[in-house]
Amino acid sequence: MTRKHDARRSGYALLTAVMMIAVVGLAVSAMTGRMVSEAKSMRRANLDAELRQLLIVGASASPRLLIEGRPEDEPTTLAVPTDLIARGGTVKVRVGKSIRNLETHIEVEASLDGRSMRQTLVYLKGQGGWGLSEAWLEEGGREGNDQRPNPNDQ
């Protein structure tokens, strides 16, 4: 009778140990998945920040290109650091057609690591020259992400 009792006891102990290992395995698996997801999210946020910085470079060059009178709709490629060039980094600025010589749209496009963002800048001509009136972002390759202000929301 003691042997039956010992065998049953060791069976329960084995079952308990296997269940605890399974629970620990599930917890480790869930934590690993969460960490991978966080790492991807962090990389995407860093890439978005770098793209926005490249857009700032293009936006800061826009007034100069506007004053120089660049040909309409002909893109101007700006210089970027070599480490960004190795990752496919580019900044292109395209001066659009002038509307009655009072309003011009300038499109800045930044690309890096296979992703791109576009920014449209609207310049109005006043007594003191050209001034930035409006700006909005659009992520490349994804429809519905146009962040242009909607006049109907006012």
C-alpha cells in the first residue's frame, strides 16, 4: 500500500512540475512577444523622427529656392549626410506653380529606409516678400494619412 501511495504522490509532483514549467514558458513567450513589438515600435518612431528632421531641412531650404525662382515642378535634390545616403536617404524640394504670382505650393519629400514622408508648404506673397502661410504632412505609401487641415472642421 505504501508503494501505491508513493507512486501516486510522485505522479502528482511530476504533473505539478510540468504545469509550472508550462506556465513559465507561456509567460516568457508573452514577454518576448511584447519586447519584440516594443522594439519594432521604437524603430518606427526613430525612423519617423529622422524623416521629420529631413523634412525640416527641405522646409528651411524652401524660401531660398522660391526666391531663386526655380523652374516650376522640377525637383531639387538637397545634400544629406553620407550615412543617410547609405540608408537611401533623400530630400527633394519641388516648387509648384505660382497662383497669380501671390501663392505658391512647395512640396518637400524625404525618404529613408524605404519609407517616405511628404510635406506641403504654402507661401503667400505680401509686401515684405514671401511668407509661410500653411503646412501639412502626408506619409508616403499610405492612403488616408493626409494631415492637411480641413476647413470644414472650424
